[in-house]
Amino acid sequence: MMMKKLDKKTSTYKIDLSAIEEDGTFECPKCGKAISPDDESEDNYQILDTTVVNDELAELVISCAKCKSTIKLTGFQQGLDA
Ligand SMILES: [Zn+2]
């Protein structure tokens, strides 16, 4: 199992998607660039790591394409309607 150590000089931000807008778009905490998890073009971000629990995406670690900040996304919808 490969463990990537995060550079301590690089800040890691954490965003709870369940607390933001419906379409999942959020702004980079550092540079304010709008990032949509549905945009898979990698123009806005790069996926560094994903965590899947029970076939559901539980955690997504991305890197902002503009400022290179590491952003950890949690709170993905689990396919349940409240
Ligand atoms: Zn950024």
C-alpha cells in the first residue's frame, strides 16, 4: 500500500460538499477559483486520491489547477433522498 506524504508547506483544505450548493460547485479556499466535481476535464483540478466505501465515493482529494492547493472533499451524497 502506497502512502503519499503531504508536503507540510502545502496547505490542505477540507470541504464538506453536503454543506454547499446543490450542483457541488465550490470555490478554491485559497485562490477562489470555481471548481465543479462534475467537470472531469482536469482544466480546473486534478484528482490525487479517492476513497470508496461500500461502492460509494466517500472522499476525493484534488489539487487546484490554479494554485496547486490540496483540497479534500467529503460529504458526497449517498444516493438517498431525505
Ligand atoms: Zn486554488
